[in-house]
Amino acid sequence: VPDEDETAAPPATEMIDHNTFRVPGKLSARLWAGRFSVSEVDPHIDTVGGLVVAKLGRLPRAGDSIRIGNLVLTVEQVRNRRIDRILLHREGDIEESRGRHE
């Protein structure tokens, strides 16, 4: 019998503005990486919340932030020691970011 989480649609990402998004912590890290053009995600990490925890190296608290490329991920809400929501801010447009590095 499949777990309820396995049969449900992926958790929704809420667009707040052109460069700011509210992302559920349980969103698949690989799905997230595809949506936000992130090239490297550790294959041992399943969720975006798990990615943030791995980068922090400790249990998260609301307000904790990490940076991945031009993305800043800020823990918005923690429930039962798990990240529930993350605020993602993309600094600059993708094309603009690529232009600065070439």
C-alpha cells in the first residue's frame, strides 16, 4: 500500500513576486533543483528542507539562511524539528547572473 505522501501531488511552491517564492520543506530536492536551475544536489538528500539542514550542519531555526549560487533560502517555519516552509529569494535574473560569471 503506497504511503499517502507517495501518491499525493508534489507540494505547491507559492510565487510571491518575480524573485521570491515560498517553498515547502518537504518538496523533492531534485524537483526543486529543476525548477530553480540548481546544478548540484547531493543524491543522498531527498527534500529541500533536508538540503537546508545539511548546509547548516545543525537543526534549523526560523530565520536561518543558506546561499546556493544566486539563491538565498531562509527558514520561515519549523515544526517538530522539521522545516515546514522556506522563503527562497533569487538575487538578480538568471540571465543577468550568468552574464556576470562569463
